[in-house]
Amino acid sequence: MDSSTLESQIRSDNFVTYESPYTLYSMAISSHRQIAVGSFIEEYANRVDILTFDEQTLTLKPNPNLSFDHPYPPTKLMFHPNPGDILASSGDFLRLYTLRENSTQPISVLNNSKSSDFCAPLTSFDWNQLEPRRIGTSSIDTTCTIWDVEKGVVETQLIAHDKEVHDIAWGEAGVFASVSADGSVRVFDLRDKEHSTIIYESPQPDTPLLRLAWNKQDLRYMATILMDSNKIVILDIRSPTLPVAELERHKGSVNAIAWAPVSCQHICSGGDDSQALIWELPTVAGPNGIDPMSMYTAGAEINQVQWSAAMPDWIGIAFANKMQLLKV
Amino acid sequence: MAAMDNYNLRRKLAMAVKSIQWSYAIFWSISSTQPGVLTWCDGYYNGDIKTRKTIQAEEIDDGDDDDDMGLQRTEQLRQLYETLLVASESHHYEPQPRRPLAALSPEDLTDNEWYFLVCMTFEFSNGQGLPGRTLAKNTTSWLCNAHLADSKVFMRSLLAKTVVCFPYLEGIVELGMAEKVLEDQNIIKQVKALIFNVPPQTVLKVPLENCSNMLDHHDIVYNNLESMIEYDQNQEQSWQFVDDDDEEGETSFHHNNSTGSSDCMSQNIASGHGDVWSDDDDRYQGVLLRIFKNTQSLILGPRFRHCDLKGTAFVSWKYYDHGMVSNGSCSQMILKKVLYKVPKMHENRLAWSRVENENLDQTSELDDDDVKNINHRFSVLSSLVPSRGKVDKVSLLDDTIEYLKTLERKVESLQSNNKSHDERESMCDNYRKKRKASCDPKDLQKERISDCITVSAIERDVTVEIRCRWRDNIMVQVLDAMSSLNMESHSVHSSTVDGMLTLTIESKLKSSTTSTAKMIRHALQRVIGNRY
């Protein structure tokens, strides 16, 4: 075993583990120290479990009363930016749940298709922090849909890409970006829905971009990851097409990225090499590329990374059937 | 200074600073564009160098190798400064990989190197700061405890504890050291000898013999700098200043400071004095902010410092060469499944429910073959069951049910009183044919012996077996009936036992006919039953 793994596992006062009966993928952290984890089971019956994190005792306590069944694995989970007791999930539909004292109640199932009972499957969504009534969803039908979740109506639906849209992220109240299997990152402004700006295209044409993270502390920067690539591409929206940095110290493909919630210069990534790396974007890149600042070695491929403003001192990762909170 | 051979200058500085084992030497030259202003011209860094893994004290060695290394490091630091400057001018502090890169990045620097780097940002007008005052007085200045000095005396109170300045050519040479060194005329002599060993073209006469006059005057409070310098009264400072002559003097600023300043950087930044000062302070502040902006120590707290990862689950990143974890097709397995397979699962469910819906409609229209088979079975069934005339399937099934019930009753009654019966009679009830129409099975009621007719048809070959009470002409009538149904009989076996006729006729249907087994049977029943 790697010495760093040993070291971090011995020092158990700086991380806490939750072990689930299922493989875990999606995950969300609320401002009430609640953590939602979504199972990844390749069949209809899936589960979302709600845990409560106690920083004093370093425990993750499951709340079986709040856990609920979910049709198919959720592709993403996210809590309402404020107050945080509403949970959204994406999958066959965009679903909203409210977490009560002793139960979780479904609020709504949002379907953007007027013509049928079925909505094109959703790959991801993002809750607008500045305008919490807005949720943007990305779909395999090449569209992004902007919802007014308070009214439960579609605000607008845009054909965003040439192929499946894989992820969406808000920048401002009316500006969002999306990544797609067509290999592009596009930025949309709801004030001008006719146009979008391509700010990056993957170097090999048609290399799909899988996930996108917009730096909420410094909106000039966003990060994306490519299919079968160990790179994290850092983009500056002011210099389209050329990435400002490419972080390539992972030993396997990257699965997840999350910007630090309170610093504009730090980003955490998790990959197939079982490592979570924290990067500090330097003032000046050295000739040999950028080295990460610190690392954590998990027991398996890391599939999820969450770094929430609700708990900036903790990074959540998911690997195999485990979810861990790591002290930063 | 443009005409000056910078390389030679740097060599001289190197020799001088290394001979006394101090940290750095800087030559401030009078700016060609701003007369009277001292700006960075060249320097030599002789301090600690940090590599990625270790901090090693540079060996003090006059050898050429070491010399080259120091010169190279100095050059790298200069490049880094210039890179930072470019970055700041374009208001970028993010990496700019498209630009030629400095060999060093900020995190590679030791504190001393930082200091050296920060010095590059300074400029001094005449009388300002230690170099400026040295120029103004044209004297040698020795400053101890420079890190504690008031910012007006020595603005860069970050690291260097001992700083010496003296005029040289059209500028000022500054030597610095991170440790406190008490004033020593021998050091000054040694340095000046090395730097002046080649007689300069423009000579500012500095009589070295006067150096012996330099003393450490801690107790003398004499400060003619007060006229131009106001210093912070909060700090107990005493200035010793011996001024023999403006032209030929040695100046010693001695600084004793009993109250340490805990935050040199902020002190520097905060202490503005007049326009000139604040300009420099702003500049200094700008550089520092540029360099330190958003570093983890300021933003995320001290635990984010590279070497201070206590209390975190993360450890310092280190390179290890295990090669790529190549899991080929398994790369990003779950992520790809989430993006590509899970949506398919939804779609499959949609498709599946559609099929389910369609199935409901489809139940009546089965596969063509199935329909044929079923219809065929129905026709066979109808040939066996006495019909009440209706031809639809439901009626046929009703007839069949009724008929089976009748038969069951007959079987029961027969079983109860069949002892007197001939074996052969029951034998005739067997279904003898393989797949086709078996016959009316149990006929025989004692009182009213019903007839037994079996018609089996295979393709166009029809076998008819009749068992009935014998009477005259019955065979002729049967054969007539069959020929009227377009059947060509080619083999007839008959026998009569106890007045019962057993008749087996094999025949072939003529091609034009559409007679079914049922029609044949009905026709024969009529023939046989005429008598009754």
C-alpha cells in the first residue's frame, strides 16, 4: 500500500467514511450538514440515502426515515442553495423532494415534454445560486432546459449542442455554460437565446467533454474533463479556444472536479487512479506543468467529488460503495 | 549604465558578496530616463536556494562551478520577476502557458529569494531610502537590524538584517545579509577592494582610510536625517550618524530597536509618508499583492501551506512513477454509464412500456401461423362434436363441453354395467388413428346401439371405419354416399359378426372437392341412420 494511503488512514481524525450497501455515484451536501448519496444500481430500483454529519464526533449518521426510493440511478443530486432542505435529482425527470423532520416528501416531477409523458433523459442539472428558482437541466436530446421550479414551468428550452449535453453550470443569474459529446463548451446568455459562445473545443474533434465546473469565486474560470483523459482543462472565458492550463498529474482518467467554495485558486479532482488531488493554480505555470498541492488516496476509483460552500473545510468523495468526507 | 558590461558587473558583485559570505548584492543605477532616481540595474544572489525537495545552503565556494550556479540562479530570478511583471501588467495572475516561461515559479523560492525578487521592484529618488540617502550623502551606510528599521529609513524591512550601501560608479552598491552583522570596516574594505579593483571610469572618490573613523556609537543620539525623515515614534530608535563630509564621509545608521515589529510586510505597506513614499508603497503593495494574492496561506488559512498539512486528510503531493493506471475500456466506467447507459435505461423503459401498450391491442391478431393452426384444430374439433348448427367458435366450444359431459355420463353408466359386453365392442371405442379425428367413442348403449363412424383424413387420403347393425344394401348406400362426396374408394374391408357390420373403407378425395371429415361423417350418419 502506498505510504500516503497508510498515513491518511491512520489519521482517522481528519476523515469519516460512510459505507453503503450499494455502489454510490451522486452526492450532495446541504447547509444543514446533511448529505444525500445516490446509489448506482443498473436497474430500476435505486435509493437515495440521507446522512447527518457530526463534526464533533466525526460521524455520519444515516436517517432511514428520510431515505427514499429513486427510479434508476440519479445522475446528479443537489440541495437548494438556500435554505437547503429541498433536494433535487436528475434522471428520467427533474424531481424535487422536501426533507422534513421524519420523512422526505416528493414535491414535484418536472417533465419538459408537452407531447408525451416521457422526458428525454437528463444527464445533469445545476441550481442557480443567485436565482434559486432557476434550475438548468442538460439532456441527451441535445437540449438544455431552464426551469422555474417555483412555478414548475419551463422558462426556456434551448438546443444547446449538436450531440448529447453532458453537464451544465450556471455562472450568473442568467448565464450558463454546457459541455457536450460534441466536444465543445458553450456559454449561453438568457438575454440572447439565439446565440451561444463556444469557448473551448476538444483538441481531437469529437472527444466528448463529460463534466463542467464553473469557478464561483472567479467567474472567469471554468474547468472541464474529457473522455478517457487524465487532463483537467482550465478555461478562461476571456481567452476562448486556448485553455489557460491543463492539469495532468492524474495517473488515470479524471471522473470529477470541484472548485473550492471559498478560494478562487483551488480545485479538487478525483480519478480512476483512486486519487483526489487539490490543485492550486499558480501565478505562473512552470515549464513542466502544474503539480498538485496535495493528494489523498482512496481505496478505489473516485467517481464523485463535492466541495460545498456549506462545509468548505470538507471535501466529499465517492468511490465504490463508500462516501468519505475529507478534512481539507 | 547601458554601456556597462552587465556581466562583468555581476561578476564583481558576485565576488564581493561571496568573499564576505553575505546573501546578496545589488547595484542600483541612476535611471537614464528619470534623472536622480535609482533603479535596479543588476544583482547577485548568494543565498539559500530551494529546490523542490530540499533546502540547501549554498556552499560558499569561489570555484567557477558555484559561481556559474549563482549567476544562473540570479538570472532565473530576474526572469521570474519579468514574468511576474508581464503578468501583472496584463492583469493576469493565472498561468499563461503560451508565454515563454520562467524557469522558476514562485513556489520554488526561498524567503531570501523572495526578498531579492521584491527588491527588483524598487526605485529610489535621491535621498529616499537607504540607497537614496547613500547617494545623496555619497557615503557608505551600514544598517544593522534593518528588518526592524522604520520604513522611512529602510523600506524593505522584510528579511535582511544587515545592509550596507556605498556609492559606485553612477549608482549605489548594496550588500545584504539575513543575519545581524555588526559594523566591520574590514568587511567594507574587502568588498570595496573587490569591486573597485578595476579602476572605474567615473570616480566618486571614497577615501577608504576614513573607514577607521567609523565607530559604533550606540549612545550618541545624533541624527541629521531628522530634517528629512520622520520616523515612527512608537519605535525606540537611535540613530548614529557620523558625517565627516558630504563628499567624503562614512555614514553609519545604527538602528537599535527594542520593540520588534511583528508584521514587517504590513508595516511597510501601511506606512506611507508623502506622495513619493506612498507611490513606492503602493508599488510595493501592488507587487506583494500580485505575488501573494490568493495564496493559500492568505485565503485558506495556514494549514494550506505546503509543508503544513496537519489536521487534513491530504498529504503533500509527490511524484511517483507508477505509470498510468490504464484500465482501458474501464476508464471512467461509472461516469460513462451515468452519461450513456442510464439514459438508455430510461429509453428502454419507454420502449418497453410502448410494447406493452401495443400488446394489449395485438392480442386478437396473432401470428399468421398460429391463426392457421388454431383454426385447423377448431375444424377438427367440429368434425368430432355433434353440432347444433351454429358454426362459430364459441358455439363449437359450448357443443364440445356439452358433448364431453354426455360422454362422461355414458362412461359412468357403462362402467357400472358393462360385464355382459363383448370385449370387442369396447375395443372399437379406441382411438386408433394417430393425429386425426378420432371418432365418436363410446357408442354403445345396449338398447339403442348407436353407430360408430370414424373418419380420418390425412391430406386427401380418407379412411372411414363404420361399425353398425347390418342390413341389406347398407354397403351400397355407404359407397354411394361416399362417391357423392367425390370420394374414390379403393379398398373396402367388411365383416359381419352377430349382425354387426364392420366396414373399413380407404378412399381418396378427388381434387375438386372441399369435403371435410365432418361433412363425410354427417353424410354417412344419415345413410346408416336411415333406418331409424
